[in-house]
Amino acid sequence: MIFDLFALLNEKTFSHPSTITAALLSNDSLRLTVRGYGWWKDRPTYSNGGAILSFSGISGGTLDIRALLDLEDDEALGDFEVTRSDDLDWARPTTFSLYCSQPLPEPLAVYDIVERWVERSHGVKAVHDFLHGAARLSTFLAYSNTDFFMLATGPESLRTLLADELARQEVRHQFEPSGGYADSRYLVRLAESTWFFCESATLEPT
């Protein structure tokens, strides 16, 4: 029987030990063979868990296969969770492009607002994913000192924060509707530095 991982993790409590014994990455799919505590079973024990975790439609993220395949690590799935991207406001579709028609009096205040908002993603997103020119702070400061520029793109929750801050700074600005780019259906975290978006996530007991 194959289980939907999102539904399963909402019904059962994941627990260690967990060791990844094999991994196969092909195109946009990842297949992990795991052993350890059979947390998905009705009567699990610490030695009766074997399963295949399958993820397809993978996009974005960081994936270190060598780090995952540490047979001495019995907590290989250290931060294992599967979350619907629709439930994460920072991962919702882009709805706006924001333009300013004068320099920002306090560009660092805008940067700080976006940085604190992005912290909700726990390292999945960065400021420059939303704030234009922000890959380097010096570039953003120069960029935001011009007479007309695109400041940001993002979902509705960020729009509200930026609108309030620009009103406080009395900066002339305009929001334009933007195409609704969205991340894939699920955000998967396997370990501290391993995460990705995917369209499906399943578990098959072995």
C-alpha cells in the first residue's frame, strides 16, 4: 500500500531512528530507501521499519545526497516534514510588482521588513527572491536611490507590509498586477540543509 506522506504525517508522529540506505535521483524525482522506527505502522517498534519515500515534480531547493547517505546516522531525517505550500504565505503565488517613482529615504527600513518577513521560511527563501537588487546590499542601496525602479514582487501578505512602510516614508509608488508564479504543491524538509518543493510525496512500506 502506498501512502500520501502529507496525509500520513498529519495522522502519525514521525520518530527516530531513521537511516537512509539508498537514494536514487532521476530527472525531477527522488527515491529514498529508509530503515528504522516504523512510525507509520499501527504498532511500530524500533526495528521493524522499512520504507521507500518517493518524491516527484521536484523544483528548487538544496539536496546533498552524500550527507543523507550516512549509514552511521540514525537521525538522517532530522527535520522531516511535508507542508502544503498553500499554507505558507511566503510561498503563495506572486500577485504584484511594486514600482517607486522617487528614491527611498530609508531603504534599510524596507530591507529589514522584507528580511524579517522572509525569516518565516527558515532559510528556504532569501530577501533577493522578493526585493529587487538585494542580492548585494550595496547594489540595493544604489538601486533604491534612483528616480524610478521596481522595488519588489511577491504575494499579498508582503504587499500589505510594503504598502504600509512606503506610506510611512511618503514615497510615491504603484502596485501592478503580476502573473501568479507559485512554488510546487509541497515543501519537503529532510534534514537541516536539505529541502525542496515537489508535486507528490509518498511512502511505500517494504
